[in-house]
Amino acid sequence: MINEDKCRSFFDKNYRTPEFIKNKKRQAQQGRRGFLKSAAGMGALASLPVFSVSAKTQLSLNELLNTLVKTDPWLTLDATLNQLLPSSPTGPSASEIRATAYLHQVMTVQPTEQDEKDFILKGVGWLNGYANSEKSADFALLSFSDKEQLLRGISRSTAGQNWLNTLLGYIFQAMLSPPSYGGNPNGIGWAWLEHQAGFPLPEKGQRYFELPTRARIDLISRVDYDNKRVATHHQETSRNKSHQGTKKS
């Protein structure tokens, strides 16, 4: 595999899809609901009162976000997330679901692979390089239409498509995860989708990556057990059909 450090842009021929993206695709094929199950603490579906955080906590989150988005990489990441899910009368925007705050937790608190974090940050440099070559300005300083044009441009490359899909994935997670993960304030994403969340909701200190090792193993074991049971069933069915096909009447 060619060293990704040699890549200088989204259109560099040296680029190869990172392993973390390939792994995510494999995991998605095995069980698309795995993340939501773990994030929600495997809670049973039931009615749930509106989640709220204290005014002091909300203020600190807002202050952190306002400071982060003044400089790169968060200035460009925030601009990109809001371009991918802009303000709309039909649903919440990236800003309203606090997608940037969620991504910050992914990058700084959650156990995210270093290769993935590096790829996200490299994309910031590549995007600004492309913006300056095409529009003579950094991405965050451009108009809505210019930003749209550039994102459509990079989406035609494998690297650009991978980078945008990675960010889109975190937008969806920010909208659907419990608020303790940094996004979905007051359950705004759930309300929009008319989703009835599980309970009890995990608070800080009870999020899936903060669970004791034994609990994390048990959670993973349940998912693995379900996957293996389905695979075994398919194998047995295939063997039975093959055996029947060899019988003579």
C-alpha cells in the first residue's frame, strides 16, 4: 500500500482508501445497528422525558465550540459540516444538532483510530488547498454556492468521497446519539425523526467507551454471537441444499 503521507490533494494518484474505512464498511455489512445499540446502552424502547443539560454545562459547551471554530482545523470542519447539512425549514442543521461538538468528542474523547483522525485533519488541508487554487481563498471564507461547487468537485475523487462520507457519518451519529456524546441537544434529532429513544440514557461517565472492560466485552460478545449464529444458519442451510441435490430419486 502506498504511504498516504505522499498524498498532496484529494486528486493525488497515490491515494488509497484507508483501512479504517474498509473496516467500517465490513462492520456496517455485519450489523448496521451496532453503533446505535452501544451508544444507547442497549436500553429498551420506552417513553422518555425531554433530556436537558444544566445552563452552566450548556454555556461551557457553547464557549468551547465558539473558541474552536475560530481557527483551523475546526473552522474548516465546522464550515464543511454546515455545508453538508445546512439550515433548512424541513429539519435541523449541522449547527442545530451540534455536529461540530460531536466530532470534537470523537477526535478528543472517544477511542477513535489515529489513522481516522489523521485522515480527517489531512482533508482540511487538502480542501483549503483546493479552495485556494480554485477560488483564491480558504474554504470557510467562501460563499455558499462556491462551497457547494468545491465539495461537489472533491466528491468526484475517491479521497474526497471517502472524506465527505466520513463526515456525513458523524453528522448522522450526532443527530441520533444521546446528548451526552456531544450532539443532539435536547433530543432535537429524535424529535425531528419522531424517534422514541431507549432509556436510561447514558450520562458522562456511563458512555459506551467509559464502561468497565467486562461490560464492553459482554456488549461485543452479544453482537458477535448474533452474527455467528446467522452465519452458522446460512452454512447449515447451504450444506443441506447441497446434500439434497446429490440424492438420487
